[in-house]
Amino acid sequence: MIVVPSWTEWSLETDNGIDLFAFSDAPIVERLHFNRTIISEGA
């Protein structure tokens, strides 16, 4: 299992192929009305 935050760039390479599944908590976050805000200092 590989867990990568949504704000992080990443890549994956293989010589033999791979089955990749993506999961997101976006529907739950939207339904519960949670807000995600990233505030960068000095921006």
C-alpha cells in the first residue's frame, strides 16, 4: 500500500506493469462539510 498526500507530486514506474487503484475521501469530506485549506506563509 502506498499512501500519498494529494498535494504531493509523485510517480511510479515498473518494467512488468502494475495494477493501480486510487481511493479518495473526497465524497466523505464533501458530505460532512469539512473544509481543507492550505495556507503558505509568505505567499
